[in-house]
Amino acid sequence: MQVGRQIKVELLKVRVKPRSSQRKIEWDGEQFVVWLHSPPEDGKANSELVTLFRKERGEHVEIVKGFTSKTKYLRRV
């Protein structure tokens, strides 16, 4: 019987800039900075963030922390 099996999960730290005139993802050496068109209301910016990561980086991600914050943590799925 296996007890206490640990799985290491890498989280991506992201700083979101909603209501931007541009859509892009950049790495600043510490975290991703993501400019989004959508406003931060009703989950619109969160949805655009996940979609942009899939389209621009080819990565399927989900938000695991920071649903209502500009700093978010994403997990690759």
C-alpha cells in the first residue's frame, strides 16, 4: 500500500493587465505579464487569459489561484 504519494505541480505566475489595447504575453524574468482586451468582470478576463495561453503558447492551462486578482497562478493541464 502506497501512502503519502506526492505529485509535484509547477504553477505559472501571471500578472494580468485587463482592458488593454493589445493582446500579448511576455516573460519579465519572474512572471508572465499578459495584456488582455477584456474587462475584469464576470470572468471575461479569466476566460480570455486561458484562451490566449492556448492560442499563443499552445499550452492548456487552468487558473488555480487568483480568480479575482490581477496576480494569478496557472497550472498546465
